[in-house]
Amino acid sequence: MRPKVIAGNWKMHHGPSATRRFFSRFFSEFSPRFEGAEPTILIFPPAISLPAAAESRGGRPEIGLGIQNIHWESKGALTGEHSASMALAAGARFALVGHSERRHVFGETDAQVELKVAAAIRESLTPVVCVGETLDERRGGQVEEVIVRQLDAALLGVPEGAKKPILVAYEPVWAIGTGETATTDDVAEAHGILRRRLTEVRSDGFAQGVAILYGGSVKPGNAADLLAVADVDGVLVGAASLDPESFARIAESG
Ligand code: PEP
């Protein structure tokens, strides 16, 4: 049994002070249990808020912190970017890679996703690889083609024998920030495709070690149903993760 992972992507919200307020309220709302070797509540604040998040989280191993984006170079003349090693030093242990806003707003390509996955693993960050189709691609019957292509590109960045597995988040682009949630049948189908592909490209053992999260308008009212779907190992939450009460309610559904 893979433990359920509840992840919050704060996007460009919550500076350092708001981050401290979030954690104090979250801990008064919810006491995460820690039963495994890996954290099961992941928070991705803006990079500038990572030190505040690390300080507020204290010594609680059940909470993992991540960066929302990294550059694949370790340093250089790359204004505005952060390397994986910098994220690690600021308290991150995870990195979102290929989020749909990075792909569709900032033009991130599959080839860059591969480089970012490789850079994250090289620096001991666990990548959380986001894949998902647009509405046009879904209407055109291309869901499998798109998510398999995106997954394959990311897997090229994972060295054979990598000790820590990656996480994958299936996030249909049309469901992100729109209030539209994929049906549980759509989610089961997409997660099944991803699990099968992980087995085909690597091995059954590898595939079984990869948590596949669903993301797209998850909220307290739908989290339990989504978490009950076959092959859904957790959720990646955007808007509803900004509020400590609502994120706590979602975390309780896991
Ligand atoms: C996300 O940004 O990854 C996301 C799923 O956003 P929302 O929950 O707001 O749709």
C-alpha cells in the first residue's frame, strides 16, 4: 500500500509572513501522522518563502517542502532562476517539474522537463512530474498520446537504479483553476495508463513505487471521492491549499 500524499502548490501566493501564519493555523487544525519513511504532506511555497516554511515546519518529518520550478544548471548567468542545490539548501526535498503553467505560460518543453528531472535527482530532490492534456487534446481523443509522451520524456531524466522514485501528478489542464474536476472514471483511466506505461518503460517494481497524484480543482468536498479511485495515491491541490482550514480538511481525507 502506498501512503496517500496530499500536496499543496501555492503558486505565486503567500510570502514569508503569510507562510508563517499558514503553518501556525494548519498545525492547530490538523495533526499529521507520520508512519512511513517519506513525508506525506507536501507544500510547494514560492521559492522566497521556503526558509520561512522550513522554520515554521520545525522538526515535523511528515511535512515535506518543495520548490515549484528549478533550472537544470547548477549555477550561472540565469537571472531569476533557482538551481536544485539552492532549493535543497533552502529546505526543499521535492521539486515540481512540468506544471501546466510552466508548460503553457512559460513555454516549458518536454526536453526541458527531462533536464529538470535529471537535475533534481542529481541534487537529491524528488521530482513531482506533472502531465496532462488540454481540452482540445481531450476532445481530439489524444489523452493517452499526450500523457504518455510527457511521461516518457520525464523518465529519460531518471537514471536507471535511481534510489528514490519520482512522483507523477496527472493534472488535466482544463481542470486546473477552473472549478472543473475530471470524473472519477476519467481519473481512473488516466492513472491506469500512467501506471502501465511506468511498467512498460521501467519495471513493475519501479511502477509500484511511484505515487501518482491527481490534480485539478481538488477541494474538501471532492477529495475523498478522488482519493478512493484506483491508482490515485494522492492529490495535488492549488487554490484550496492556500487556506489552512481547507487544506487540513483535504489532508484528513487521505
Ligand atoms: C495546480 O495548480 O496544480 C492545481 C491543481 O490547481 P487547482 O487545484 O487550483 O485547480
